[in-house]
Amino acid sequence: MSGALAFVALLIVGLVIVSPGTDSRAQHRLAVSQATLAQTRDEVDALDATLLSVADFGSEWTVVNEGGLVPSRLRFSDPCASLPGLKPVATIGREISLSRNLQENGDEFGHAAMRVRLYKNADEATEQYEARANPAFTSCIAGWDTDVTNCSCGREAVTAARVERVEPPAGTLAIVYLDSVDYVSDGQPETFYFLSAYFLHGRTVGIVEFNQNGQAIDRSRIDELVALAGQRLGVHAPS
């Protein structure tokens, strides 16, 4: 570029920078960006406040994962059920996962997780929540729980999962499923037990998962966890 053209280019850039209209638009965009960032931070903090913690489970539990959900986990992409209500994509997601009596080799005697997803509006969240009540959705739960059972070493002859929807504790809006999967380990019959509970509050859909091996989950413990998660969402989840 010649010296004259370079001078003109710099002059144009200078005029754009100092142009009052352009400066006003830039300030507006900056203000909008800052407001959006602040809102997102507030929403993340609110979602984090809904999550269950070690204090809610006991000292034998250890946090193994917590933080935000990656974009691919903000949408339902599992082919297990093609329900229209599963199509909305969340804007933000947060989670925590815990292991009971975690061993150095990675073995655990129980596992719990809670995830929350925030949608653009309450209608989308409601669609997601209500899809979990569709009988077709139980095939997803059965598949996931069977996969968990299959993934553990030494387990074989895994039978089909038995999924049952049960009533939530009084005063709690939730869709609650219990599941059990039989298998054989070292020649001995065993059973893996699962809890899956889904919650709705405003634009937020939450899920609590709990599983343990060899002993059915105590129903009073189920009601305690479901009621506590429902209360946290009711107090802290963005509306």
C-alpha cells in the first residue's frame, strides 16, 4: 500500500473510532455484553445453589466431578426415545457427581449425581420435564441402568432392567423411577438398584440419580433425597 493510501486508511479508521454514533453503538454493545455476562453468572450461581452436596449424603461420600455441562450435554441426543418434548436445548447446565467409599482403584459402593439444566423459557423446560413422564421414556432409563451394570468388571448375565414409576413424597413436584438390574458376579446372583428423579421449576429441569449394589435403596432415603432436591430447586432455581 502506498503512503497516501495508508494515510487515507488511517484517517478513515480514525474517523470511525471517534465518530459519536459509532462510539455510542460500541458502548451499547459493551453494556449489553456485560449485562448478559452478569446475568449468566447469576444463573450459574443460582443453579449451583440447587445442587446436592457431600453434606447431604454423609462423610463416606466423595465428590468426583462438578462444574458445567459441555454443549453436547445441553441437548438430548440419545436415540432411546424420539419424543418431541426432548428437543429443546438448554442454555446452561451444572452438575455434581459423588462416590460412596471410593477406592484407590476406582471401585465404589454407591454413586449419586445431580444435574440441572436451564432452558430459554418455562415452556421448553415443561416439555422436557413432561417427556420424562411418557411411558416410552422408561426404555431410556432401562438402557442406561443396564449399561452401568454392564460396565463393571466381573459382571455377566445381565438381565433386563425392571423400571417402576413411584409417587414422590408429599408436596414435591417430581417424576420418580426405581429400577433394579440382576446380574451374575463370580458365579453369584446379584442385583443393582437405581433411583432416577426429575424435577421442574420455572425454566429449570433437574435430575437426581442414585445407585447402589446388593441392597435395595431404602424408601425413606429416596423420599428424603427427592424432597431435599425439590426444595433446593424451589428456593434457588431461576424462574
